[in-house]
Amino acid sequence: MAGTGIQYPDHFITRLQAVWGRGFLSPGGAEEVLRIVEGLDLSGKDLLDIGFGTGGPAAVLAGVGAQVIGTDIEAQLLPHAEATRQASDHADQITLVLTNPGPLPFNDASFDVVFSKDSLIHVPDKGAMFTEILRVLKPGGTFAASDWLMGEGDSPAQVMADFNARGYLDFRMATARQTADLLRDCGFQSIQTQDRNAWYADLAAQEVKKVEDELYDDLVTEIGEEIMQEWLQIRRHLAEAARLGGLCPTHLRAKKPA
């Protein structure tokens, strides 16, 4: 789920899937999805996927037994996600629902697991979202997600301030400690965070090289030189922010009290 405005126009979807694989709008593919839910038995469980994107995570989660309802607020994503769903061997376990920003359109205690992969960065009021996630979880249910967070300390904060000053994107991120405190304030228990910066810093550098050496010409043909030049600069600066510890994809795990 995102804030207002289109976050993922078709040319952006084309670029992201070229780097991260069809069905995925953030790094790591199926392997990273499975890391987020590692240790959870999802067989037959009702799972809410917040921010279904182009459908890759939902297909992976259905593949390990979950009954998945995916939500997103961007209508242009739905045809991509539906194509991924239909190509899955577990299409009958996936339902895709377009929603509006704000409260989740589900009854209290509807889901065993709430999942999200890298879409919560677009949510302006994390406290409100965490409260909604707690509401729709069954007692004892699990919130398992990945979110783009910021490293601890003044130096990472300055790295992200410098990135935002370049004017490409505006990432307003909390640290893992702040996020854990907010989850606790909202009523969650057994809160865990896992910093994935070291993994992503290496991967981000590889992604830049892949775009420069393998994908650039084909993507220019498809979406144009101007868009590609700007995006390549963004990718270089994101990789720099990760290398300097400012940008930290982080796994989140928390429980609703039984």
C-alpha cells in the first residue's frame, strides 16, 4: 500500500522487474520472501500480503501453503499481479484486492499472518498501519515483513539527508530501534528486527553493474534514454547510501498477544 499518487508507473515496473525478476519490485526475489517468513508454518494459514506489487511474493507464499489475500492501492499494478497469479501453480490460493489508503477493509482477527515486502516505506503513518495490522491479526498471529529503514546514528541520518537533497526521491525512514518501539507501543509482543544492510550493499553494487553492462541498451529502447539516465543515477546513489550504512532493508517480526 502506498500513499497518494502513482508510485509505480509502467516504465518503473519495467525497470524494476528487469533487475529483480518478473513479479518482484524489490530485491532478493523468492529467496528473500522465504527468509522473511523463515520458521513459520504457513500451510493452510490465512495470510494478508500488504502491497502485492506485481504478485511475486504472493505466488511464493502460496507455494508454501498459504491462502493469500493481497492488497494494493495502485490499479496499474493489478494486471501485472494477475498475470503472475495466473502463471502460478497455486493460483487458486491467491486473491488480489484493490483497496483505498487508510483502514484495511477486513474484519478483526481475520488473518494468521500479515506479510509485507518493502511497501511500508510508502505509508506515511506507520503507527496507524501497525494498529490496523494488529487489529486484523488473529490472537497469537504473526506480523512478518521487510521494510526500508535507516541505520542508527548521525552518520546514516546524514547519508539519507544527502540522498534526499539530490531531489530524486524523498525517503523518510525510521531506524530499527524506532520501528520496534512503535510496534511495541501499538501492542505487539516478541518484536525482532534483522538488519539486511550488508547483504543489500553488496547486491546494490551488483545491480548497478547489471544495469550499466547488461540491461541499459534494451531498457533505453523500451523506455527511453532520459528516463534511464535519471534512474541509473538514482541506482548509483542508492548503492552509495547502502554502502555507507544509511539505507538498511530490515526484516521485522512481531506477535499479536494470544
